[in-house]
Amino acid sequence: MAILEDPLPLVVGDKAAKPLARALELRTVGDLLRHYPRRYETRGDLTDLASLRDGEYVTVQAEIAKVTSRPMRGRRGTIVEATVTDGRGQLTLTFFARGRQDWRERQLAPGLHGLFSGQVSTFRGKRQLAHPEYELLGLDDDAHRAAEYAAEIIPVYPAANGITSWRIAAAVRIVLDVLDIEDPMPRAIRRRHGLCGLADALRGIHRPIDRADVQRSTKRLKWDEAFLLQTVLAQRRLAATAYSATPRPRATGGLLDEYDARLPFRLTIGQELAGTQIGEEIARDHPMNRLLQGEVGSGKTVIAVRAMLQVVDAGGQAVLLAPTEVLAQQHYRSITEQLGPLAQAGQLGGAEHATRVALLTGSLGAPARRRALLEAASGDAGIVVGTHALLEEQVQFADLGLVVIDEQHRFGVEQRDALRDKAGDGRPHLLVMTATPIPRTVAMTVFGDLEMSTLTELPAGRSPIATHVVPAAEKPHYVERVWERLREEAGRGRQCYVVCPRIGGAAGDARGGTDDDEGDRLYGPAGGDGPDGDRAGPGARPPVAVLDLAAGLERGPLAGLRLAVLHGRLPPDEKDRAMLAFAAGSVDVLITTTVVEVGVDVPNATAMVIMDADRFGVSQLHQLRGRVGRGRHEGLCLLVTEAEAGSKSRQRLDAVAATLDGFMLSRLDLEQRREGDVLGAAQAGRRSSLKLLTLLKDEELIGQAREEARNLVAADPALAGEPALATAVRVLLEREQAEYLEKA
Ligand code: ADP
Ligand code: MG
């Protein structure tokens, strides 16, 4: 009898287990059983041979049409060639051998159906599988096999080099025969949602009797994925409420009141509502755990600063974690500017109950770093802004009351916890901000342990952004017009960004591909393996690079303008200098990688040109263009691309040009990208636990699973009454932990 945690060699033997581990990283019974068929073939339904692509590992069902054998030329040995057909097209199977292969010739008898597995290639204009593995259908007198092929439906597993679909099926069959598992899903929940048992479902998805069997099993297994994850999240939420936090009630006449009085604009209704809610929650003796999402430019930072000041007024400290150096610097500058004398405690001209703002990043010199550490530890700095450097052990606080994380998707839960653990007794309040609109199910899955606030409107007076696709291949002269347009903007005293997918220069070319270095993104750059794999073929030119383009523009169409470059390979102080110069208006055109992506705020910047725009993800383009149109003047975004009209890439760009609705675009992104990419590296453990669930289509199921998990965990927090579920949760958490450590 086998359980899910049993190592495969124990159950199927070393010989069968080895290729499973090597080719597919399947090591336990559970791993194998959760390696689901990619599709099912109905017996007698031949695979469409025209759909095969060169280089792919495939398993096809086809009929043998003819077999020939001939001696190899100039060498000893024979070549057997079999031609198989789907009734329309043909595929050649080639077998080489030192000696004779009469047996094979006899075996591959015309008229037989078989499964053939191998890598597709083209030889002399003909599609072939060289030395495929195969299994002929209906020939085997082994009773097991006979039963197998009597079944209507044949599972076809994702093929890989070194292991065939039917070897996987054979291992699965052995495992299913000895499987003895307890169902982790409580019986009542199964009944309520009409779900079959787990063992049943595993059998049904691997060895279905009919299509309905597949459906029933898939539904149950999707439920498993959603329910398990939601149980973990429900436990995490519950555990969070068990922590205590120091209440930080709003004080009157403090920094927050003065800050509000100094604000040069009125808060939007959304900002007021979210702000009030956050203000109330941080006044409680349980930690707040809140996600604030809102379009780029919706004014999240103001809300964060107000929350931080409330905490400072109440005697605590607040920390703001930004994903990049550029952003941390920008936050630091804008907060100190906005606070003015309120941030100059102990300085001449400082206000009466002023505080201090400290900046802590990896690039600080030793003295500045020591000063920042001291201000944080002593409590002199009410607000500490920084990057990952904040997570280091030496960073300590006198009384940390609030953790704000900007653009959460670049940080994992573990990093959140690392910061929160710096709060001594109890836990600090937590505010997570993200500018990437997140579809509800993604939010429930990725941020399921947080409560949610959403800013839906942009501050009034914000100018709209007009976006156009510039088809560089069809209309080269349009590109000249692009540069003219930038000259016009500069002539009116406005500023522009030119964004490229690559840095370039000698080192950049050696590294190849996109080489921005700011870490993983939820909706990251398409890079080499993005949605446009079709462009990466031989002969394709490398993507436009910052350094090359800057040199060309300086000599050519933008000669005489003040240009600067910004990219991740610059030393931090140079990055900062470039950004500062741009913010101060002493640079007309900033030529940059996506370092400039999230949160950068220069209101005088009105135009953005994105080169090779098809290299970027939909949501990322949307975020990028959010850098312009932040001031009084209308924003302009030009998406330059060589992608052909009507191609997938062009359709994506057209979609971006057609709408400013970030939620719609993020759904589109989710549809087009592999889900794992969307969940991001930080959720690696979770990614590998979601196999059947699709976050867009299974919204209802995820919602129901969340509800059930919440109720169950509320009634039985430790899952004492559900030992099998408790085990499944433990296994998931261990896996997440292991994958996290592997990355670190
Ligand atoms: P994001 O949500 O992208 O982080 P920010 O907080 O950076 O947005 O705000 C973008 C810009 O809008 C900033 O310059 C900020 O000062 C300004 N802003 C914020 N709230 C308002 C408002 N209610 N009215 C006018 N401008 C605002
Ligand atoms: Mg921001």
C-alpha cells in the first residue's frame, strides 16, 4: 500500500523511477499522481499531424501506412523507415541499427494503430521522428494492457526528453493499484459541492472511463488545489488576529494635522475612505493587514504617508519598503519635501514636534549607513524609507508600529515577515500597496491573507494619456515623426522618456536578452521567453538597447537636446543623479530601461516612447505609460514595434492603446501568460501547487473554496478534526519553505 508521500522508487522500482525524477522531477507518489495528462486521445482518433512543430517532443496516435528497410550507405547496418498517417498527412519514423531489424519491420505492420513518441524534425522536407519510442495498440496479450486499450480514452502526458507518455502511464497504473490514501477534504464539504473522493478523482483523471469521468475528477482536483491554499490562507489570517499590536490612535494637533493642512490638493473620496479605514485599523490593538491597490497615479503614497504620521504622532515609528533604489530615493525625497520643517527634528527651523526621515539602501556609504541605523534604533527617525537593505538583521527600531510595503509583488511573504519581526512585542500594522490592478481571484490567491482597499478614481485634473501604436516595419517614416514629436515636447519645456528593453553595450550584449536587473515582477518584461517567442528565431535582431539608441539619437534626430541614460547597470549614485536631474527638469529626454517602471513621479514628463513595445507584457506597458500625464498636460505614449499588423503581438499592443482600464488589461495579461509567471517567483511554492486551477476561469470555485476554508478554520483552527487535511497543509508549507530557501 502506498501513500502520497512515499518515494517513487519504493513503489515502482528504481528503474522506472529514475527517468521520472530526471526528466520531470517527480519523486514521490504524490508528485506522479499530480502530473496530470495534458490531453486525452480517444481510441481510433488520430493525431492531426499537420499541427506538429519542429523541435517538440510529441506523442501521436497514427496508423502505419508502410514500412521499408534498406542497408545503410557506406556503413554496416540497416535503416527501417515507417510511414504513419492520420488519414491526411504523413510522418516518417526512422530507425537505425548496426545489424538487421527484420523483427521491427514485421512488428510495424501496415494498418496497425500505435502511439509514437519522439522529437519532431524535418529531413529533406519531410516531417520525421528519428528513433521514436512506440507502443502498438491492441497487440499486447498482457491482460493489463488489453484492459488498458479496451478503454476508450488514452491519457497523453506532457512529453519530455527521456520519458514517454506510456512509461508515465505505466508507472501511474502501478501506483494507482496500491494507493491507499485518506481524503483530506472534509466529507461535509464534498457533499455540499458534489465532489467525488480523492482516490476516485486521481483514478478518473489518469485512467478515465469516459469524458464525464475526466470532468468530475478535474473538478474535485481543482477543489483540492483551491481549498488547500485557502485553508493555509485562512489559518494565516486567523493567526494574524491572534497577535496583538500597539494601538496608534489619531492624535489632534500632531504632525498628521499639520501635514493635512499643508497638502496642496484635496484628497479624493477614495483616498478619504481608504485613509479613514486605515486610520481606524491602526488605532486597534490587533495588527492591521491591508492591501491598498489603485492605478498608477491614484495617490496611494499620500495615504501611506498619512498613516505613517498617525503612528509617529502616537509615539511609534513607521518603515516604508520600496522595491528599487530609485523608488526608495524618490519616496525619501518627496516625503522630506512634503513634510518640510515637520521632518527637521533637532535642526534649525525644525517644527516643534517634528520627526526625522531616514533613508537606508544598499548603496549608502558607511557613515551614512551608520547614521541611518542609529536613527532607526534610537527612535529619532519616525519614518525610515529603504530597500531590501531594511531586511538585514542589524536594522533595528525603537518602536516599530507600521510597515508599509510599496509594490508588494516584488516581495514574498517571508520578506514581509522579516520586517514585521523587527517590532519587538506583538506585531506592527501592515499596509501593502500595489499599482498593478489585480483580478479578484489573483488577489484571493496571492494576497489572500490581506484585507483589501481599492482606489478606483484618479485625482481630478489628471490629464488623460493618449496611446498610439507606431508600426515601424510598415511605416519607417513614422519613427522619424516620433523623434520630431519629442523635439516638440521639449520645445514646450516638457520632458520625455524613451524606454528600451535592453541596456546594450559590450557587457549587455554578452549577457544577451533583456538585462534589466531590478528583480522579478508580477507582470514582468517579456524578455526572451515572453509572449513573443516567435521573434526570437535566428536572424532576429536583438532588441533596441538604451546605450545604442542614446548614442544614435544624440548624433541624429535629438541632437542638441539634453539627453541622459538610466539603467540597472549604472552605479547607484549615477542612477540617482540621472533621476534627480530628470526630476529637476535639467534633462529633456531620459533614455532608460524599465528601472523607471513603478511609481516614478515626474509631473512635467508628458511623452513616453516605448521601443520594441511587443517585448513587454500588457500590464507592464500600462504601468510604464502611467509615468506620463501625471501633471497638468496631456500624456502621450507611443508604442514602437516591428510586429506585423494582425499578429498576436500587435493585438496586445492595440489593446493597450485602446483602453486605460488597468483591470481589463491585467485580465488580458493573465489570459495570455503562463500563470506561474503571473504569480511571480515569490509564490514559487504556490505556483507548483496550482496545476489545474486557472485563476480567471475558476473564480467561482475559488470563492466557494475560500468560504469553506474560512468556516472550517474558524471552527477548528488547528484542524484537529481533519488529520489528513492537516497533513496536506503541512506538506504544502514545507514545500513552500524549501523552495524559498533554495532561492535565498
Ligand atoms: P501612486 O498611487 O501611483 O503611488 P502617487 O501617490 O505617487 O500615486 O501620486 C501621484 C501624484 O498625484 C503625486 O504627485 C501626488 O502628489 C498627486 N496626488 C495625490 N493625491 C492627489 C489628489 N487628491 N489630488 C491631486 N493630486 C494628488
Ligand atoms: Mg506609488
